[in-house]
Amino acid sequence: MQRAGATAVSGPAEAGSSEPLVLIVDDDPQLRAMLGYALELEGCRVEEVASGEAALGRLEQLDPDVVLLDLLMPGLGGIETCRRIRERSTVPIIMLTALGRDEDVVAGLQAGADDYCSKPVSLGELVARIRARQRRRAIDAVPRARAPGGDGELVLDAAARRVIVEGRTVDLSRREYALLERLARNPGQVVSQEQLIEHIWGGTNPRYLAQLRSYIKMLRQKIEADPHSPRYIRSRPRMGYVLTGAARVPSDPA
């Protein structure tokens, strides 16, 4: 049952809408109602379901911007629900759970989750993460970005989340692709570590700095002929990273 004053949701969000559509998947009706009401006050549109099975049924109908997914649910649990969502959609998934063990975090991320929040959740932090994921998804919707590099070419393919380097196809993880795509939108310009962290993790907490460096290292190993002497992704000490070459994002899909 929809709450009084709540926004009715019967289909995919309107293209370009600034109000993110959030699908809450949790078997606790009180938590769903409380979280949904709070998110609506923050300008989000909300749809609630009580099970993983219901979430899968509503996913394609709604095309949500973000899924908030409880880990512990009867029937189809959060981990399996996450796996099945990821098989059919690239929608950002934020796991919500009272469990905070490292193995639970790892299991959720390996199943395809993009983020992980422990209950009780700070509403301000949650809204910031949701809007960051919405921005990421809008950027990912650009089909291709090109970064010509002298005698070769680096092409980003958002639909397949892969990169073609001088004719060689390289498959990237979601975060690896998101990092490269963010750099490609500012070719030849330094993108700060803080900007990259905010883009990928939805915040500027310095604890993500080590993870950022690890992802940059893995990305170089995949796209650079010599990762120790990178041609495409270069470091600017105490500043950030820059994608070399005349990178551009075409106005029309290539």
C-alpha cells in the first residue's frame, strides 16, 4: 500500500529526471515505511517490495536508479537476489544489513553489489550515496567515449563495459570502467583523487584512497603495454591522475 502523499510509480523513471527512483527490498514493513518516508522527504521517488522474488518481478517494470537490498530475507535471500539482479541489469545495488562482518561485505560485493551500508544507516550518507550512484548511471548511459592516442586508439564501450585498446578488447569491472570513463571525460586534465573517490564510492572518505590506488594499478595492468611506464593513465603526484591523448565523448553515439 502506498503511503499518503507518496509519488505513484508505475513505470520507468522519466529520462533526465532529477528525482532518483529507489527500489527498497526488505522484509521488515516498519523499516521499509520509515526509510521510504525519509527518502521521499529528501526528494527521492520510492517503490517498496518485501522479498527478493518481488524485486525481480518489478525490476524491469520500474527501471530504478538504485536498489536498496536487505541481506537477510526469508525465501530468496539478499545475496542470491543480488546475483539475479546483476544477471539482467546494471542498476546500482546498495546492500543494507545489520551484519557488519567482513565476510558479509565481501559476499555482497562479489555477488554484484556496488556499495554496502550497515544498519542503522545515516540518512544523509545514504541519500548522498544514492545520488552519487544516479550520477554514475547517467554517465554510464553514454554509449561510447574515445581517446585517440597517437598511433593507436583507446575506445570505451559503456554498453559492454569494456575498452578496446589499439584493436585489443579488454573486459573491465564496473569500478575499473567507471574510473577510466571519468578520466576520459576530462582528457589531458588532472582529475583529483577526491573527485575519483566521490565518483566511485559516493563520498570523499580518505579510507578509500588505498582502494583507488589498487584499482588504478589493476586498470593499468589491463590497458597499458607497460604498466610501469603508462601511456594512457599517468599520475600527477599530490594531485591525481590524467588520461593522455585527445580524449572526447561524442555528442552522438559512435
